[in-house]
Amino acid sequence: MNAKYVNAIPLYRLEQEFKRVEVNISRQVMANWVIRCAERYLSLVWNRLHQELYRSPVIQADETPVLVNKDGRSAGAKSYMWVYRTGKMYDAALQQISAIYKIEEELKDLSPEERVNRRQLSVKPLVDFFFAWVKANC
């Protein structure tokens, strides 16, 4: 695990290194060792982080598709990895987004051409500011 996570050596390279000294340990076996260690020793940390996450009034999530071989599924079966985080900046972000929606509500009865013109004057600067703020704070 030290070689994989501290020295950033992938399991396939560790497998090759072991073969050079005539030790046959497959990367699947090493992957199972990593999983067992994580389940046994890191589950306590994970459970605590999970509890803290649910104390937050806002939880942000990202869903990323990944290809895995697990539970008898075929090679390349599509699965998902979820990443969660709390949002310390959510109040400020919600205020900025709310200001944009407030202006949009005021513009709803205008003609499409007039909405475009007014958006360029009032909404676009708020959107530009919001994305600059996100980039600076994330």
C-alpha cells in the first residue's frame, strides 16, 4: 500500500516488479488486499466523515461514470462514482444566484428581443461576477 499510495506506483507495475524477483502476486490479489485494508481500517474514518457530512445544511455531489469489473458484471460495465462535499460558501453562492433569478423574474413578460438586451445589461455582469467568484474561491 505504501508503494501504491505514497510512491504512486500502479498495481500493474508492482506486479511486474514482483515478477522480476520471481514472486507471483497478481494485481487482482493486491487490489483485494487494498480493499480489505480500506474496509477494515478506514471504514471508521469514513463513517465519521459520513456523519459530519450529514450535519451540513447543504451537501454538494458529483456523479462520474466509471468502467469497472465487479459483482460478476462484464468488463467495461458502466458504474458511477459519487463525490460529496459540504458547502461552506453556499450562502454567498445562493445569494448571487438568487439575484440573477430575481432579475429573470422581472424580465419574464418582455419580448424575447428586449429580454436579450436587458440580460446583457443586468444579468450578464452578475453571471460573469459569479463565475469569477467561483473560480477564485474553489
